[in-house]
Amino acid sequence: MTRMHVTQCIIHPLDHKGSRPGNEGERQQMLENYSKYKGRIHRFCIIYPDEVQTIEDTVKILEREKKDGAIGFGEHYGVGLMFDDPKNLFFYDACNRVGLPVMFHIDQKRNMDENKLPHLEKVLKAYPQCILIAHSYWWRQLGNRTCERLLQTYPNLYADLSPAAVAALSSQGDYAREFIIRNADKLLFGTDAGWWSLATIPAPEKEWTYFETLNLPADVKNKIYRESAAKLLKLELK
């Protein structure tokens, strides 16, 4: 981070072994590790549908995570479930109650939806105070203008700008730049990088440099790189 002039970052746990604590001892070690970089490295937390039975159980776990420094929920997978499956609704409801935004993955096997994303839209309407951050195949709806319609319609929807976004935007010609400018307040820069990709740094990767090719206004770049995420997640910029 120091070498690349990154002042703050946010880490999302995954379903890989070792990505999140497996017992209380590991959890305490995780918290100790994060405490060394307080204010610089932030974390989200996750729960899987088969780990909880009630919303109350989910809220209890999330309240503890928030108390111990988690600033969001995700990356939320919902394996084998439709986006608005009752098992997923647990998490949207609980995160709404606790006050944690949800970053969701969406594809043909996880948090599934249909063309123009009606199941996502149902959740956006049902939980208007629950912040949802779109990721992955959500961006495949950019060309039919569903992404922009949803961002413009629902104050509780945001989106990340990681590789799936770059792949979609770079195929849209001039519309990509216009889209970013219009929606800059709701777009958050991301890398989708992890231990598997850090060895490639500092080699230039398109998804990390793409936005510099668009000749975006300075205020728009500040928003998508820093300010929008800081405002949403209540982070203090330095």
C-alpha cells in the first residue's frame, strides 16, 4: 500500500479456507492483526446461509462483528439461491437492522437473477434502508441500461468498479464515460485482487488503469477513487 500510494483499503473475506476465522482463537488473532492497521485497513464480514436459522441469530452475530470493527457485510455469495430467496432475505433484513452495507456477488450460480434484474429490484424496494453494493455479473446488464436505471432509481444501490465493471464499461464506447460521470457519487473503485494476484503488482493491469484513459474530470476521479466510498462507509480521509 505504501509503495503504491494507497492510504486506505477494505478487505472482504471469501469462502477460501483461511479467509476468515474458523474458531474463537483465530478470530482473536484476526482482530489483533487488524488492530495494528486501524484506520488504514478495514474489513467486511460474512455469514453463510447454512450458518444461521433466524434473523435474530444473524443480527446478534453482525452486531458483534460491527462492535469489533467490521464496516460492511460481504462479499455475499448466496450459493445456489435466487437473489431474493428467503435465506438471503435474512441477511438484507439483518444488515438493515445493524447498519451494515451488503456487497453482493451475482452470477449464474450465486444470488441468481434474470434479465433486467427483477429479483434484485424486489429487494431494493423491500429494504430501502439497506445499502447494497453491486459486484460481478451485475455489470452484464450495463448494455441494456439496467445498471444505470437501478442506480438512478434506488438511493440504496451502489456499485464497485472492479474488473467486471471494466470489462463491461470498455465495451460501451462513449457511454462508459458518460455513465461514470452521471453516477460517480455511487461508484466505488475496487480491484477484486487478493493473495493470488498481489505478485503481479506493480505490473499495470487494465482494470487498475482503465479509468485514467477516460479523461474524467478531476472531481469525478476523486469520487470514484476515494470520496464516494469514504462517504458511504464513513471513513475519514487523510
